Amino acid sequence: MRNSSKQKMLRITYSTSSIGVESDQKDTVRRLGLRKLGQSVEQPDSPALRGMIHKVRHLLTVEEFEA
């Protein structure tokens, strides 16, 4: 049985510049909480977050961990 107190989290790192990409992709990066290249944020895993990451997967590095 899995321990329900452990929540899956994602560490999202802005790894590639958004120069030359569509403005909606730049907006998605900003809505993920990323402002500067190399910045990382930690957010709880969810289907909505996964969809946002999928849209800009070429600009990000993502790691899973349990909190």
C-alpha cells in the first residue's frame, strides 16, 4: 500500500531561451512561475500542470520527487 502522505512534486527548470517562440508559449512559461533562464520552481503534480509542461517541453527540464 502506498503512503498517501507523500505527494508527488515536480521540479521545473527553465533551461532553454524562449526567444523566437510563439507568444502563447512564453505566456505558459510565465504562468508556470518561471521568469529567468535557469530558474527552478517546485509545484505539486497535476494533470493541468502536466499539460502546460507538455506545451513547452522543449524549453524545460522536469524532475519528479516526493515531498
